[in-house]
Amino acid sequence: MSAALSIPPGRQRPPRRHAVLLAIGRHAVLIGLAAMFALPLLFMLLQSVMPITQAKTSALWPETFEWGNYREVFDRVPLAQYFVNTLQVCLLATIGTVVSCVPVAYAFSWMRWRGRTTVFVIVLATMMLPYQVLFPTQFQIFTSLGWLNSVLPLTVPAFFGDAFSIFMLRQFFMTLPGDVIDAARIDGAGEGWILTRVVVPMAKPGIMAVALFQFLFSWSDFFGPNIYLENEDSLTLAVGLARLNTALAKTGESNLTMAASVVFVLPLIVMFFFAQKVFIEGVNLTGTKG
């Protein structure tokens, strides 16, 4: 009996000292990675509050904290207007992506119809086309419609679906319990009722993850706004920051550039801080079920 319960020598638990060393090693690696991402942000923050004379040197810590740099940046360029423009583009694009992609993803996951797999493969194939390939045609269309210098070219395409968002939502919907959806169908519920009353409430983490992805992409997008927006009052933060950096590079006022960069990054950090639970949950639950 004792021989049957004995643990083979090769499968014995590692000594406590070995486990402690492994834990220390893992934490050291994680701390190093965290520092690698945090140090540039810290440098940007410290540089943003340096006096102009010290910003032109190799100093890392400001002698005096010039918080007036932020006020000066807002006086130099209309950052508040850039912020409003960017927020408008992000909200409209996010709403459009969610409204257009959720029904399509539901059709690809829980509705049975002929050619579903073929159409889904075609949708995924569009992800291989870079945006720059489609840009000339889209630019001609938007120009003929008179949409330049407006948010329409940056937001209207989102209401026609996005292959990446459709794929993520479809994979998430496939992980939902099918018994609940089948029970709703047996009770006589239509597909629209099932989508809005059953699937959407259960799929909130996945939908929130897709919405956050689209919001972050629209916030940091430079190519589209730089092409379609020309008037100073219609620029987004990404384009306005790039133009400010070009102007300040001639005078060496890197402290003002860093102050504007903090204004650009801070909303994203705050948003992720409050939405990290939903974001991580949505990414983890978005499986690869076929």
C-alpha cells in the first residue's frame, strides 16, 4: 500500500527554495517589462514641466517645475478644439462599428444560411488589403460627395462594418451558450429579438473590447485625418500634435512638445484605467472556436 502511494523520485515537488527563486525571476522580468513601458512616459512627463533653458540640455530631472508649459501649449494651438474634434470622430466611429458589426457577427455565428462560410472567408480576406490600397478610390468618392474637411470620411465607413471587428465578435458569440439561444427560438422569438435581448446582454465584454479597440484606433489615427482634414479648426489631436512638433522643432522647445504629448496620451491612460477589467475580460473570452 505504501509503495503504491509513494511519489516517484522524478516527480517529486521542487524544493521551496527553487519555487521562491522562480517566483523572484518571474517578478523581475515583469518589473523590467513594466519599467520599459513606464520610463518613456515618465521622461515625457518630466520633460513637459522643464524650463526651456533646461529642456535644451540632457537633464533628466527639472530644476523647477514649469506647469505653465501646459497653458502655453493651449495658447499656441487650439488643443481644446482638437480634443473636441478627436472625441467626435472617436465616438461616431465607435458607435458605427458596434452598430454595423454586431448584427453581421451574429449572422455568421448563430444563423444558418447557405454560403455562410464562403461569405465569412471573403470578409476575412478583406483584412489582407491595406487601407492605402483602397484610399485612392475612397478619396475620389468622398471628394465627389463634398465631404472633405469634415468628419464624414472618418466616420461613415465605420457604419459599413469592419472585418477585424466582425471576426472578433463572431469568435466571441461562438462561445456563448447555444442552449439559451435555441430555447428562445423554440419560444418563438425572432432573430432580432434574440440578438438584442439575449446575445447582446451576454456579449457585453466582447462588444466593449471591440468598442475600445475602435476608439483607440480612431484616437491615434493620423493617416486619415491628415488627408481629409485641412482647416485648422477641423484637425484632430494626432495631426495637430504632428504639426506642432514640426513647428517647435525649429525653436527647440521640446518641453512644449512633450506637454502636448501628455495631453494626447492622458485621456487614453485614464480610459484604460477605468475600463481595464472589461477590456481584459473581453480579450480573454474572445476565443478561437470555429
